[in-house]
Amino acid sequence: MNELLVKIAARAAELVAGSSYYTPDGGKSPAIYLGALPPKRSDLANPADFPFVVIRPAAGSKERGKTKAKILMICGVAISADAEIDAGVAAVHDLADRLLNISADRSFSPWVLFFPIQWRMGDGEDFSQPHPFYYVTIELEFDRPAA
């Protein structure tokens, strides 16, 4: 499955290349991570850690040689604490729109991407957007046929 994660990360990097989201020092494209964010210095979110896309497996199954996998792309952006909430919502929607174009590329062989691609806004089960941080999770479902 690691080869699938690497392919998704490479495609995500292509899709966000040239984008620029708020950072305290100006702006930058999202950093792409496999598995998890780097260790933090504290439990508090820091605008310098944003924007990001974390790609990780969430669930899967195997039956008669056929493998299914659910992969999450967990995305975060920050905005200035002085900015309006609408700016955060717009920024995270822009990032999600870019990444949802992953469906235009079906070159994840031998894995096959299934539709529809589902996504949800917010952080955690309550879908909150803790200003000035905004999140979206994109769920990708793949099948790998039996060899």
C-alpha cells in the first residue's frame, strides 16, 4: 500500500504546486506529509505549521486477493487572526477544490480510484472550524484487483 500513498502524495503535490496560502511570513504551498504531521512543540496549533496535507490510510479490507483501501487527505490552512471567517472558509475550499482534481488522474495502477470522492469540512466529529485554522478531509476509496 505504501506505493499507493506515494503516488497520491506526488499527485497532490502537483495539484497544489504554485498555490499560496497564509503563513505568518507571507504565503506558501501546502507541505505534503505521509502518515502524520511532524512532531509539535506544544499541543496548540501554530500558524507556522500551516498549510498542510496529510495523506494516510484509514481503513481497508482484503478478500479473495482483492484489496480495498480508504485513504484520507487531511488538509489544514490558517488565516490571520484578524481576518474574517469567510477568508478561512474560502481558503480551505480552494485547497479542497485543487485536491479534488485528483479524480482527473486515474494513474494509480494497479489501484483503481472509486467515485464519488467524499469530503467533509471541519476538525473532528463536530466539523468545527477553530478560527484561525480551517480543515477539510477528503476520503479516497481504492480497489486493487487480485493478482
